[in-house]
Amino acid sequence: MRISRDKLNKLAHTVADTLAEIDEVDFQEDRNTIRQEARKVLEKLLLEETRIDAAARLKISSQRKIILEGTQEWDILYRKYYNDEVKKLGL
């Protein structure tokens, strides 16, 4: 999934702000460093999700039978292959 740079920054700010509001959380670094790390983690997760999506789509397209996107069969196979890829990562 593609998220704009602005939306990703907004999400990272929200993560840092939310963590700062929790009494049990003490920052070892300043809030900007926390925000930057949150952004890096989010970027990594989105990149991994893109890779998983591409792998699932490739498996569907490699079927002998042509399966059109948007059909029930395509949706079922996509979920199956997507979940298989997630399991490979141990998630």
C-alpha cells in the first residue's frame, strides 16, 4: 500500500505523541528521534506488505487457468497466498 510522505509523517507523529501520553513510558531519546524511528518502522512494514502483496499476485497469475481480479475465486486465492507469505515471516 502506498502512503504519501505527509501521511506517513503524520502517523509517526501520532505514534510519538501517543507514547508520550502514557505514564509508564519514559523516552531515552528526544521525541523527534522517537518519531523518526517510528517512521522507519512504518516504512519497513509497508515495504514488506508490498512485497507480500506482489508475491500473492504473482502466485495467482502463474496459475494455468486465468483468474480475473475481483472475482470470488481470485479473492479466496489472494487471501490464501497472502496468509501463506505472512506465515513464512513467522507473523
